[in-house]
Amino acid sequence: MTDTTIQSFAAEMKMSVDQLIQWFSYIGILKTEIGIVTQREKEILFKYMNDNKSDISKKLILQRKTRSILSVSSVGGKNKKVQIEIRKKLTYVQSTLQETEFIDVKNKMVLDANREASSLIVRNNRLVNKKISNTLGPSSLTKISKKNHRYSELIEHKEKVIGKISRKFEDKSLQDSDETQLLKKKTKNCWDIELNNTNAISSNLGDSSSNSKLYCMPELLEKNNNQKLENERRNRSRVRTRYRNGGKLTKQHKRGNHHRLYEATSDEFGMEEELYIPNRVNKSKRKQSALVQVFNKPVQTITRDIIIGQTISVAELANKMSIKSSRVIKTMMQLGIIATINQIIDQDTAQLVAEEMGHNVILRRENELEELIMNDRDIDITSSDTTLANRAPIVTIMGHVDHGKTSLLDRIRSTKIASSEVGGITQSIGAYHVSTDNGMITFLDTPGHAAFTAMRARGVQITDIVVLVVAADDGVMPQTIEAIEHIKAANVPVVVAINKIDKSEANPERIKNDLNNHGLIPEEWGGDTQFIHVSATSGNGIDNLLDAILLQSDMLELKVVHHGMARAIVIESFLDKGRGPVVAVLVREGTLKCGDIILCGTEYGRVRAMRNEFGHEITSAGPSIPVELLGLSGSPASGESVIVVRNEKKAREVALYRQGKSREIKLARQKEPNIENIFSSIKNTSVVSELNLIVKSDTKGSSEAIRESLENLSTGGDVTIKILSSSIGGITETDVALAAASNAVIVGFNVRADPTARRIIEADQLDVRYYSVIYDLIDEVKQAVHGMLAPRYKHEIIGLAKVRNVFRSPKYGNVAGCMVVEGMIKRYKKIRVIRDNIVVHEGELESLRRFKDDVNEVRSGIECGIGIKNYKNIHSGDMIEVFDMVKISHV
């Protein structure tokens, strides 16, 4: 035999190398992982392992793993699939009964059997020797026969029990031993003796009656046999049945176990025995799913507290009440309300349904979280501990376009903003603060163009004082009147600055008279409005204007809290490519600092950086200070309120809630279909002129102004201006794709397209227009709209002739001899034949003759012959009206 390595020998033994080396160490042989095993060493190892079998594990473990997919119904009624894995583990343990214990058990059983056998022999001999003189009757014989039959069955069952007990305690190592064979023989002999004695009793009594058998068994043996039968039945029930205890499965049968003859349950636990028939499908006893939902009907009605918001769906309401949606719909139908499972119902309807079904309703305010976060601030003006201090006044400069508003502000700030503005006009609202000898003033510069009405209105809402600038050489203009209306609506004090007073054509008195007609009465005339004569060019009257502003602010007593969580208002917002959303805000109270968590309309964020109007980085800003801040999640609308909050998570929740409400408001603004809209849509189906626009601007305020101005350019049905998108920032690839899909024109105001968008624009040859001045944009769109309009014509009557006679012509048919009574009759013009003031024909004048000559025109008071193309039904007395089609321009 060849030697083998330790690795190959371990593989043959089906054990690890470490275990094999451990076994060799038990027999005194030291091996390593690279050692060699000889045949002699193998024999020694095998002999040692056989002699020490008790050390080997006597457990056999079988594992089984199955995977399947289970379909489980969810709350909403839909089924979802769940992957499950079932792991089964069976452990077989070899009996730990030692050989000596086994011999003691066997000896005890032999002694018990011998004792019972000897007692049977003695008692049976007594019965044989006893003389029976009396003859048994028929009824007694019947009873004896039944008892004898029962006794024989008990004897047979006893043999089975002994056989099972013997098999149960047999061990493979002791099967062929002499002790085991002796035990079997003694057990068999004991029962043979008992059977022979019984047969002898029957034969001795055979003379009395050939069909009768005598049975007389001791009561003790019968009681013992019954007790053993009961114990054996219980043992079988524990081993071969499954138990039901309290509705739970404690032991499960294996599949395919078809050798079971019955199923039994212990009487101790109040269970019953059931018959099991192999190879037969019992439909009533099929295995049920373990995932069975058990529902016990409540004995009393459960009342719940239902929290209902402004709107709720029927399915959500049913879920809150823990009932089916069909019951909610049924209750609503009983109340006269028809709704589907996914339909949204209002708060009042939901409250009515919930109370009808016996639940308590708690109405939730939708702005509850918003109020909570607003009240969780460290500024309370009503508190006595709050210290109020004066703040700088916020002054808004308003007036007509090109009346010198920005130039006046430049003179006050000693800057040159007006000279750098495109087109010479202000197109966005700006905020600046100026320090004077008597205090600080914050100025808001508003645009004067008619397109910026909303922007001027916002400026009035956030201001304390309005400076109305009127040019002395131009007078009161439309935007001046509009500014006065805004001032009156906001009830804000006003100071009138009559600018350009140094010009020769200046007429201040005329301006005072015009403003007096609009309710602004000068102080020298007995009113309460200050009129200041200024010149932005020379600087005359600037100090007087500042003094008037400060005097007005002192009268207002402007006081706020300077410390604590800030509150501000959005002046303007735009999107910067490198910095993201940039928001220009004006602080109203408190102190705004870097790192504060802010909430602004539908946007939220943390202040990452702040800059003043000069572009310098600052860390904090107090009341009446305009700043630009970074860190919001998006660009908010102008005029939105900015507040500092404590919790960023709650700020996000409020912002998302506001976004949802804004979406609902937009959907609610859509017009519901009615008869007027239906007829209007039918009327407009013939209109094919539609101008699709995509507007991109630099700031939010400019975007709103452009959108409003373009929507006003619609011509009432002939050409429809449809703004597909209006946003801030540069022209991107998304905007270009939308324009290509909808055949739209891209309008860029102070923005440009990125390189990717430019390549797509050149490839698809899209129409993109760039503008820097808003009135240039509006004028070009207006021209494009007029160019898309269908040409309009009107009928201009140029002559009228009366038919006096009708002649027959072989070439033209019937020819009318007419007298021109009005205007002029021209050849090849459109004509109408009028009979009794009713138009009977409209056609074309084919022939016009004066005597026998063809002429091009015949004037009033001259006779002529008129031939009408393709018309012969002309009568004397008819009127022939000649007209021309004249193209008219659109207004």
C-alpha cells in the first residue's frame, strides 16, 4: 500500500485537516498539514476510533431550505408579493442509554414476565381442579363467550406491545447477543404458558357445551392490561400526531408521510381523536395558509377621533375611520352625496359623514404648522421687555419715464448709475441707503415705464415715504397719474420733487395746478403736501429735499426692534450662474446674519453669504438695510416676506405645503367649461394665427412685467399670444427643446444662450431674439403680431347706375342701358345688382360701352351700356352698384 498525504486522507475521511491532526494526537502521533500517513498509522487510527465511538457525535442534522413567493393583500386593496424562505432543521440523536442500563431494564422485564406467568399458572390450576356441578345457562354462556373473545384480543395486543418495547430498546450492537435472544425466548415462553393454560381451561369445560367457552381472568391482570393500553395509546398520540393547542400548530407532519393510520390528540388538553385515511384527499382538512387574518367582530361600537384638514379623499377618510370605503360611499349616498373612492371632498362634507358614522371630528387648520413656526421667534413687539429704536425711513422714488428719477438719486448718492443704464431708463427696482448729517435714508428706485406697473405697486407697499418726481418741462404724464393712484391706495405720505427746474421751459405753477386736480395740494395753498424745486443736473434743492424727507419721517415715528430674529421683504431676485439664486431683500426688523435659517414663500434655505449695494461682503444687516443674500432653494417672487426661523426641517415642511397650495390655486383658476367658453372655443377654431413665445429674463420683476405686457398685446381673437414659459436665467437646452417642439420664438431679455443651446439653435434654425430695452421688445412683438394678422378689406362704393332699358347682344347676352346717377362706373370692378333695395346678384362688370366704343370709365350724368358677366336676369329699374375692395390697416 502506498502512503498518502494528510490532505488527501482528510478528504477521504470527510473531515478537516485540523480534526484529523487532532485525532492523530490522541494516539500519540504528531502530524502536520504537509505530513505523510502510512498504512500502519491508518490501522491504528481506525482501531482507536472504533474503540471510542462514544466520543463521536451521535447527532445527525438534516437541513432543508425552500423559497417561494407569497401574495399578501394590502390596506388599499392591492396585492403585493413577498418573497419568503422556509428553513427546516431536523436533528436525530442516538439513544444515550448505556449498555448496563439496557441489561438492567431487560432483566427487570424478564422477572416481571416470570412473576406474572407463575401467578397465572397457579390460579389456572385452581380453576381446573375445581368441580363444576352446575350447568351454565344460555345467557351465562353468551357472556362467557364475549369475555373470552375480549381476552383473546387482549392477548394478541399484548404480544404487539411486547414486540414494540423490545424493538424500542434494541441496539445494533446488542442484536445478536445471547442476552437479547434469551430475553426474547423467555418472553415468548411466558405468553405460551399463559395461552396453554387458557386452552386447558377451555378443553376441561368442553363437556358442558360444545359452543360455549369459559373465561375467568383475574381482575388485577385485566386492570393492568387496560392501563398499559391507555399508556401505549398516549405514547402513539405524542409521537405520530400534530397537536392543536389554543388554535396554534405545535408540531407539523412532514409531507409525504403516508404511513400514518390515525391522528390523535391528548384528552388532557381537551382534544379529540381523528381518523386519517392515507392516499385520500380530505377537502375539509386541507392545509390552510399560515397568514390567515383572524377578525373578531367587536361587541361594541368604537368611536375614534378623526382629524380632518381642508380637503380629504374618500379613501383616506375611510382609512382614518378603519372601515371600508364602500361603507363611506354608502353613507354619503344616504346623505345625498355622490362621490367615488378617489374623489376629494371638502372639510364640511367629511365632517358630516364622520359624525353620521358616530366618530368625533377634529378640524385641523391647514396653516397650523405655519402659525407655529411664525410664533416660534424671539421677537415679540407686544412684550414689555422689547426695546424699540428708531430706524431709517424707506423712501420710494416714483414718476414718469425720463423725468429724472435715477439722476436725482445719483446726485444724492454721488454716483453715476443713470449713465450706465441701457436705453437710458430704469428697468428694475433698486435699493440704496444714504447717510446724511441728520440720519440715514434708504431709497428705492422704481422704473417709470408703463410695463412696470406691478413693480411700482410693490415699491409703494414696502415704503414709508414716496417722492413723486415730475419734470418741470413735461408736466403730469400717464405714469405720474398712475403713481398718484398707487400712493392713495397705500395711504403713504408723499413729497413732490419738481425736477429740471433749471430749464428755460420749466413751468412749476402749471404742475401744481395739475397735481391739485389729482388731490395733491401744496402747503402754501393750504394743503399738506410738500413741493420741493430741485435740479438733478446742478444739485439745486437736494438738501431741501432730504430735510423734507427726514421731517416727514420724524412725524411718522418709525420704531422697530433692532435685535433678534429678522424679518425682511424681497425687492428683486435673479439667478446667477456661479452663485445660484440671488435675492435682494430689505430688512424690516431684527438683525439678519449669515447662517440664519430663512423661509421665503415657497422657498427656504440658510444664508450663506450677504452683500451690500456696493458688492462688499457683510456678516449682518439691521433694519432698513438692503442686502443681497445667497442660499435659498430657488428664486422667490418679488414682494414675498422673508423670516428667520429656528428649525430648518419645519421650514422645509412649510415651503412644501405652500407649493402644494400654490399648485391648487393655479388649478382652481382654470375656467370651468360653460356655454360661453364653448361657443368662444368654437368661434376661435378658425383662427390659426398663434404666436408662441418663451420668455427668459434676468430678474423676476422684469419677467413679470414682460409677461403682463405681452399678454395685453393679444388682438382679441385674430392673433393669440401664448407664453409657454416665463423664467429667469440664461437660455438653456431645455428651453430650446421646448421651442423646437412647439414652434415657438425665444425672447431673451438681458440674457444669452449657453454654448449647448446655441449649437441646437443653429442646427434647427430656431428664431431667438435678444433685447436689452423693454419697449424694443414690446414694439417688435407688436409688429410681429400685426404681420401675422390676415389682411382686412372694406367695400368702397365708387359709382351707381340705374337701368333704363335692356338690350340683347349676340356677344354679351343681355346688356343694360344705364344712366350713371352717382360717382363713376369703372370697367372690371365688382358690381351688385339691387332690385327693390335687395341685392339679387353680386358679380363682375364685364363690358362697358359709350355708344359703340369700349371705355374704361363713365362719369355721373352720362349714359352707358353695361354687360354683367354670367348674369342675364336683369330688369329695367334695377340699380347697379359698382364698388372696390380697399385694404385697411389693423389698429
